[in-house]
Amino acid sequence: MKPNPTAEAAFETVVETHLLCHGYKALSRNGFDRALALFSQEALAFILGTQAKALAKLEQLLGKITCE
């Protein structure tokens, strides 16, 4: 059976291919936290790398935050 080119799966494949060809990286499904609906380690790595001032304030309250 030939896949329907207008199906959602075909659209998702086009979007994924475009993103992967333009700098995005594929992630393993194993790292996805369903309860939070995100990739926790990726989100934390982004925050650690881009939000230095806010992170410093947060660490004053909570202690050192790491991406482990």
C-alpha cells in the first residue's frame, strides 16, 4: 500500500528532515520525560548555557545545579 502524501506522517517526515538538515539534532526517545513533556537534560543544558544571571540567583537559593 502506497503512503498518502498528504497524511500527517508525511508532513512530519518533511518537517523532521528539514530541521535535521538545518542544524537540529535527533534525540533518543529514552530521554523524554512524559510527566514534564520535555527532554529534561536538554532543557537543563540550555538553561545552564544561556541563563547565567538567573541561574546564579537560583543557585544562591538551592545550591549548585548541574546537568548530570
